[in-house]
Amino acid sequence: MFALQKSKNKASSRQQIDIKGVKDGILILPNHHYRVVLQVASVNFELKSEDEQDAIIDTYESFLNSVGTPLQILIRTREIDMDKYLGDLDERLSSETEEVYIHQLKSYNEFIRSLITTNKILTRHFYVIVPYNAGGKMDFELVKERLNLTVDIVAKGLARLGMHAKELSSLEVLDLFYSFYSPQQAKIQPLTEQALQLVHASYIQKEEL
């Protein structure tokens, strides 16, 4: 059975996810609410000197005062499925001919396998969600223009903190929702672009924006 088969209850997934669609990277919510999701690089605050920490705090305060809109900060921790990595490692080991590299690969393979038996390998991603709430129905291009202005302010403010911000595409936004809605499936079967397009076509309501 295909992993992305729709529920027999057509409204069930839409009600739980509660989104109308994604267009040009903009998440469209009910009641004319819109969001842009930025993936943000982290800064290791603890490794900074006291003067650098003070400068970061002052810059962060200035950044928040300059935005003029509430922001949502999301920290997403996901467990990595190591089977593919170990499979690639085994394949490389079987094709290696140099004795010294075979020994190194075997040692590394044993180390990784012993590591994952007692520890979960996790990735952590940081996101900033930029909102725009229209008072009523509004031309989408105007919504996009206003959101882009705020996103530009946020991205520049984050850059002053030493954090690069990348705006998620429509498919990347859907992938983020997929990881929340079906975390175990997302771990063992990451979505391809083709599958993401299928999710978009099957689960998101096709309504006039």
C-alpha cells in the first residue's frame, strides 16, 4: 500500500493540519492568515566571549524592536535513520582493495554501530515564522509583497546576529508539515519532490486564493 494514500475521511487530515495551501513558499491559513517559514543557522552562544555575548544580546534586542510584528521561533529535533548511511558504508567497505583503508573502514563501521545502539542520532533545525494577517480577502500579490518586506527586515536582522536565513520553498514547507504529521514515516521514508507534489495535490484544498 502506498505510504501517502489518502484517508477515507477526506476532511480528517485537512482538519488536523488546518491549512488551506502553500503558494510561492507562503503558507496559507484559514481566515486570511499567511506565514513565511525561514530556516535559520544557529550561533553557539556559549562559545562566545562575554563581550561577544553582550553584543549579541544588544543586537538581538535591537532586531526585535525593528521588526514590528510578532515572530514564532520553532526548534525541530528529528531522529536520523542510519540504515542508509550504514548500507553505503558496507558497500564502500566491500569494494575497497587497500588493506589500510579496509581496516579503517571496519573500525569506523564498528564505532558507528556501537554508537547508535546506545544513542539516537539527532538533527536540530531552527525556524523563524513570519506572519501576515490580512483583515479580509486581499490580492495574493499584495500579500506576497508585504510579507517579503517583513521577511527582508527579519533576514537582515538575523544576519547582523551572524545567522543566515533561508526562506523555505513550497515543497519544503510541506515537508516540514509531513515531518510533524507523520514523524516515523518521515524518518524512514523522506519525501521526494514527486511525492511532495502528490501530497500538495491530494491533501491541500484547491480553493481560490
